[in-house]
Amino acid sequence: MQTAPATRRRPEAVPEGTVRSLLGSLQSSLVVIGSVLVAFAALRNSLTYHFQQFWGASGSLWQSLWDQVYDFFEGDHFRMIIYGTPVVGLGVFWTAGIVYILMDVFLKPEQLRRYKVQPGTNEPVDTRRLLEAIFWVLFNQTIVGWPLTVGFYYLFTLRGINTSRELPTFQWVLFELAVCILVEEISFYYSHRLLHSKTLYKHIHKWHHEWTSPISITALYAHPVEHVLSNYLPPFLGVLVMGSHVATAWLWFSMALLSTINAHSGYHLPFFPSPEAHDFHHLKFTQCYGVLGVMDRLHGTDAKFRASPAYQRHLMQLSLVPLRQAYPDPEKKGE
């Protein structure tokens, strides 16, 4: 008796929907990166023009401003990095953080509450929890952060960070920012997922997730080990890889801080980047580990988020109408 010839099993093709979703995520991320860089370029040119009109400045405004910073530190790259970097970080973080704290604690008009990502939460913010968060954020920024900056100074010295008087070209700054954004997306995603492993989550990352509805300053409310692995390393790696000018590094750190403050703010404000994905992470714990969403789409760790109304609201709001009105949560049974 003849037997039927064995059929060779074809390799399973990647589902078309998965490829389309990944390409969509990459496209969205490129739009985000491109929009940030274009906005930065436009803002730079606009500020340069208006400042020069106001002060009558000649030549390059930004170079002249950097010259003042350079002269203040007397060209000492050690002082620039060791003292300048923490001052820039503290200044940017607390300038934005205090605005949000005032919104959470003192300003409660209905027009503001309409933009809450999780309505009814932190209204008002518990004073004891707020003070505790402030204490640990300052602890991480100073007691933990300053020795880390010293350590990175020596790494930067080996890598050859640029601390010269002459600033890099604007086009090169944009390229370095794009690289830093992509490096952060990859490194933050994997360090964040590592923190969600059973042991590390229980003893370290659970601290950060005490806030299931975060507020701005909880961006750095974390166990010191997490602050090193997830808050500090990802933004610094891009600078280390590129050997960036210290001024570019300060600009990038400022952008990264403003981004994470917005992601934890609890408000989806008009004309601001969407905080929906990271807020959903705090609510559901096992979704949306990344920053841009590229790695989440690649690993499928945003499936529940994409099936939720929050995903429909995950876009920049270009009007004053809250996105919750356009994409409301489904009504629960019995309501």
C-alpha cells in the first residue's frame, strides 16, 4: 500500500493585523518624534526672533546665552556636569510640578476638572500622601541623584562628552534628540518590564504603583533602586551613546522630565501630548510599559489598552472640548 507523501508544513505567517498594528505604532511614534522636533525648531526660531527684537541682540542668541553659562562655570566641565545638571533638573521639574500641584490642591473649577483622565480621583489630593511624595522625590533627586551624576561624569569623560564653548549645529541637535528618544523608548521599556517581575515588583516597583491615579510629581516617586534603573539610566544612555554636548544633554533631560510629568499629571489638557497610555498603566498595571508605544505594540503589551475607550482618547487634543465627551466610557449595567 502506498502512503500519501508527507506534506511539508508551511511556516506560519505573521498575521496581517499584527504587521499593520506595528506599522501603525511606528508611524504614530515617528509623528510624535517629528512633531516634537518641528515644534522645538519653530519655538527656537520664534524665540530667537522675538528676543533679538526685544533686546536688540546680534548674532546667535543661543550661542550668546551659552557663552554666559560657559563663563559662569569658567569653562570647567566638572562643575558644568556635577552642579549644572542637577540644577537644570530640579528647576525644570519643580517649575512644572508646582503648577500641577496648585491645580490639584487649590484650583478646582469645573472647567479644569473636565480634563481629568480619571474623574473623581485625587479631588482633593490627600495632604499626607502629597507631602510624602514630595519628600521622596527630593530624596531621589538629591541623595540618590547627585552621586549618580558624579558617576556619570566619569563615564562621560571616558566617552568624551562635549563641553566646548561652541554649540553644535541646530540640525545635529535635532538628530541627537531623535536618537535619545529612541534609546529611551527601548531602555525604559525593558527596565520597566523588569521592575514588574514578581520579586522586583513586590519589593521595589509597588512603591510607585501606590498611586493608581497618579499626579505630576509622582513621576519620580519611586524606590531609590527604581530611580536608578528606570528614571535615571534611560535618558542618560542616549547622551552617553552620542557623546552629546552638555547643552544638548540639558535640553534633552528637560524634555524628558516635562514628558514624564505630563504623563503622570492626571490631566489630558488641550494641545498637550496624551497621558492616556501611562495613566492606563497605573490603572491596570500590566499594560503600556513604554513611552512612545513602539515596544508595547511589538510585544503586544498594549492589547487591552487598544481595546479600551482610553485608546480612542490617546491623541493630542486640538480643541477645548474634553475628549471624554467625544469618547465616553461605556455605561455600566444598571446605570
